[in-house]
Amino acid sequence: MSGNTAEGHIAQAFDDDLEAINKLLHRMATTAAEQLSMATRAFDSGDLDTAKTVIEADAMVDQLEKEVHDMIVRVIARRQPMAVDLRELISSLQISTYLERVGDYAKNIARRTRTLEGSDASAKVRKALVEMGQMAEGLLRSVMEARLKRDAALALSVWEADAELDELHTEAHARILKFMRKNPDQLEDAAHLLMIAKNFERIGDHCTNIAEEIHFHILGEAPPDNRPKTDEVGK
């Protein structure tokens, strides 16, 4: 066998490994996005069966993260990739971790939804949180589309758009505090609502983390400037 033929087989084997990793990562992202979508719908409607499904689905996200990690470790050990190939693998490893965290936050939202059964939180509070959830889901789907298409510009647009989710978080936080002042007997419910809002906000942060990984993988550099944070909560 000639040297060129052997190198060709090695390169093809590595490409096959990358394809398998990308398929797993895409499946993980799809599962996490659907988990988030269901969590938002369950909160909006008070559907406890859907909330239960979200909680149970988290085990699949965790399993997929383990499979991605195990496969990447094997590929690195066996292929010893360099430069851009290694960068792609490390980026995929990081992205799988962020997706697993998205699943955890969706599960937490679903659990708090079950705890809030019968709560009469104001329509304005509920609407603000649902809007956060829908936007967070949109960011997640867009950023994974950017990875699929290797579109650094789309990744950057997600990175910038998270500022809008921060603004929604500030608005939701203010509405929940107003609800607390008017309903001092429902402080426990309000605490759960505050945490749901924070969970949605943290999902947006992980979308920006993924966007940074994609931008770096494609262009070899981080986004140009620090993204402005517009969330006033905690300042």
C-alpha cells in the first residue's frame, strides 16, 4: 500500500469519526431544544404531564453528552489530530457540555412548574416568562443551525441577540417583584418564578457560549468585543 493511499484511508476514517460525532451532537441539540420547548409550554399551560415528560427526557440528554465525550476522547487518543481538527473536537466537547446544562435548566423549569400547580401568578408575569422561554429556544435553534452550516456570521448574530433576552429577564424580574409586593402571602411561588426566569436567562448565556465556540472553530478567533450585558438584575 502506498503512503498516499494509507494517508487517504486515515483521513477518511477521521472524517467518518467527525461525522458520527456531529450526528450525535445534532441529536443532542435537537433533544435539548425540544425539552426546552416543552418546558415553556408546560409552564404556560400548567400541563403537569408535559412537565413530567421534560424531567424524564433529561436522562437522554445526559446519555448523549456521555456518548459525545467518550467518542471525542477515543478519536483524540487514536487519531492524535492537530490544528483545526483538534480545535473542532475540543469545540464539540465544550458545546456538548453547554447543551447538557440547557437540559438541566429545562428540567428545573419543569420541576418548578409542577411545584407551582394552582398558582395564580399574574398573566403579565406568565407572559413575560413564556416570552423568555420562546426566545431562549429560538437562540438555541439558531446557534446550532450556525454550527451545522458553519456560519460564523449567524453565530455572531446569536451572540449579540442574547442582549434582548437579558432585557426580557430584567422586565420579568421587575414584574415578579411587583407580584411579590401585591401578594405577600405568595412569596414561595414568587421565588420559583424568579428561578424560572433565571433559568431561561442562563440558557441564553449558554447559547452565547456555543456561539463563541462556533466562531472560534470557524475563524480561529473569539468574537471581536465583549458582548454588552443589558440585564440589570443583580446590579
